Amino acid sequence: MPRSKYTKVPGPPQPIKQIRFSTFQFHNIARRKLLGLLPLRLHQLNIPEDIKQAAVDSPGARKPKTLAELIVVYTEILTKAYLTEKGLGDFTPANPANVNAAIRKLREAFKPFREGVDEETASIIPDDLDDLDKWLASRHHDIAKLRLAPYQRRRLDLLCQHIGVFLTEIASANQVTFEIPGMIKFITTALDYAGIEHSYSAENPSRFAARVFPKLKNSK
């Protein structure tokens, strides 16, 4: 079987080019511990030079040779972004506040078409526009009752989700078995060594897992 089949990676990680860096680095003990939590197969697979370069596009960054080393470097880069409050890419997860803001803008945009238009213009407006506005108003009311998680909680969830997605894509692309409990162990260990508080509990691991992999929660 061609060797290239075992060295597939999901392209240069998109957030890396957008991240500003701090001086944070995992110390050697942490690095060895994190590497030890990754499947053996990932230690045996080298990574293409272009992917390797994208992962270390920062002064002083380590140069990974294997997929396991790439994962640790990528985790370190995302952790730097979190600790410096500089962001984790441009993506902002949906939450009650920004969803309601979008609904308000949409209803405001429709307002001129619901009020004061001439008959000819009104004739080209869908008949169910009023129904849509009523549905949006109802949805706005429902969302307003939802509890918005604190900002730092949402940032931490985003950090964990970025790492979780990367672990999943690397494992899938290279046909490596890496179960969710193992991924959670890797993520929480990285948070511990970075001094980032989290809510993982051995008594209820599924709660934290649902935050890292939202699809798990939505599939229930």
C-alpha cells in the first residue's frame, strides 16, 4: 500500500496564520507526557514539508517531524492564542447574544417591505413575509430566555474544540484509532500543563466531552 496513504493530514491548520504568539511553551516534561498520550501510529508517520512549515510559522517554534509532534506543536500554538487573549481565529461561535442581534438586523431589513410600499412593489413581495417576521419575533423571544455562558467559558470551549477537531481529522485521515476518552485526556492534560482551569470531572466525563465535541450533545 502506498506510503502516502498513511501521511495524509487535513491541510495547513487554518487558525495558525491568524494567531499572535506569546512566550508560552510546554516544558519538556509536559511535551513528553502529551506525546505519550497519542496513538503509537502517529509517532511513526512523518509529515509533508509544506504542512510542517505551516505549523511552525512563528519565530522560535519547534519543527515537528511526525504527526504526533505536529499535534503537540499545534496544541501549543492554540494555547498561546488563548493565553494572550488574541483570539483563536476569526470564528465566533453562535450564542444567544449574536443570534438575536442577527435576527434584529434581519427584521429591520424586512421592515420597509412590510410597511409603506406601493401596490406594485407589494405585489412582488412573498405573501408569507409577515409569517416569517412573526416566526423571527417568536424565535427572538425564545432565544432571549437562554442563558449565555460566560465569555471565558466560551473561549475555553473554542480552544478545546479546535484541538478536538484537529485530533479527529488527523486520526481519520490516517486511519488511526483514537477514541474520544483518549482525546479528552490529551486535551485536559494540555490544559493542566498550561495552568488553564477547566471543569473536567472523572465522575461525569460526558459533560466535558459534549463541550469539546458539540455534535455528541446534539446527537442525543
